[in-house]
Amino acid sequence: MNKKWLAMGGGIGLGVAMLITSGFSASASNTGYEAYKQAWKQTKAAASIAGDAHVTVNDNEEKVLDVTSAFKKDNGKDLSSAAIQVDNDKQKHALHVYRQDGKIIVKHSGSDMYHVMERQGPRWGQNEHDPELAKDMENVLDVLAGNLRSEVMLKNQENGKKHVSLHLSDSQIPTAVNAIGSLIIKNASQHTGADNHRHQGVKSIAPADMKVDFPQLTDNIRMQEVNLDAIINADDYIENQKAEIRIVGQDASGEEHQVTVAFDVDLSGLNHTVIEPVQLEGKQVHSITSEGRKHFGAW
């Protein structure tokens, strides 16, 4: 995956994450928010977890990108693994990514080579446990949420499950959330036209270029619809979460685009997921150089 593909994917992921957290960030008096907040904290604190994630991007109802991932994570042992498949409607690619022993390990389908990179510095989000930082982030998200707190719905279901949801369209979407989300989408789409140069050290890791025809939106960008749903089980763990965001805008030629980003994740194996570390002894191993590591940070 080349640099521009990673930048575009990162922008979309950040946009979805920002909307999920800001959409559910509300005052302590909101029952739906409280149910979700408790489940989110408990799920995140699980000793181990497994899941299946599916992300799609469509432009005017035509597939741009389809990514599926089956993942496992053991927080206590700092182990994780993911089997990932990427489909841009023209090409497909599969790979396995592992995190173990302070290393990131990548193996592409059709290859016996394991690419190993030493992990340097804290992982993304590692300092989020700082109480002061967490409080500051909560305050910022509360401001972004605005009147959304009254829109968060909670419904009790059979077997002690709960359904928390937030469905918004057009003018219901707060101006601040719309502005930030539109900026992220614009930045992400423009990165698809970025320099495609491959840096030494990354060249042997990246698969054949997978061109992603993400529309380069430039004008009149706005969020048209936001749908978020979470299912919380009887033990207060999140077992399914879905998000769908619809963005409209124009490219440089004035053509109208309706871009839909959808995210669906099923969680399971809470506190009893077992991960077997990949054994590199006797395998073909390629160590990433410090120069390659610098440009390979997106992993």
C-alpha cells in the first residue's frame, strides 16, 4: 500500500472515529450516553478481545474501497494479529499483520517473507490514560456534541441487551462536527493525488500499487447523514458497532459526488481470546531499516 493510500485511509478512519466519539459524548444525565460510556470503558479494559471489522467506501453508489479484517488482541501480553483483505473493485490484496515483542510484523499473501519493524515510541493513544488529558478531551468532545446529547437513543432489547443509537441528517448535524469532518474528507481525498514515490526500506514491503479512485472533493463539501448504532450485551460489553457517514461535494470539474463511508465491527472472545505469536525461526525475514521505518510509520 503506497503512501497516498495510507494517508487517505487514515483520514477516513480518523473522521469516523471523531464522529463516533463526539456523537456519543454527552452530559452525565443522558441515559443513552451513560450506557455507551460504561460499555466502552469496560470493553476497552478487557484483557483480550477478538473481532471482525468491515469498512467500505462508495462514490455515487460505486465501490471505491472494501476492507475486511479479522483481528485478535491480548492487552496483558501486548500481542495482536490481524488478517486483512483489501479490494478496490479492480485488485485484491491480503496480508497478515502482527504486533509482538515490541515489533510490527507484516506478511503478504503469496509471499513467504516476513517483514519485521522494531516499534519505536509510544503507540497511538497510549497516553490517553493521563487523567488530565482525558478530561480535556472529554470537554472538547462535549462542546462538539452540543445538542446531540438529546438525540442519543437507548432501547432495551431481549436477553438484557441494549441498543444505543444516533441518527442525524442535514441540519441536525452540528456545524462544528460538519466543518471538521468536511475538512478531514477534503484532506483525505486530496492525498490520493499525492506523490507516489516509494522510499527505500518500504519498497520491498508495499504490494503492487492499488489505485483508489477516491473523488478529490474541493467545493461545497458537507455531511448529509450520520448513522451510529451500538449493541451492548447483558454484561455491559459492546458486541457490535456500526457507523455510516454520507458526504456530498463537488470535484474541481464541478461534478457532484455522494460518498458513503460505512464501518461495521463485531466483537467477541472478551477476556478469553488466545493469540499464538508468529514463530520467525527458520522463516525468511526482512528487517526494516531506520530509514524505511521513518516512512513506514503508518503501520
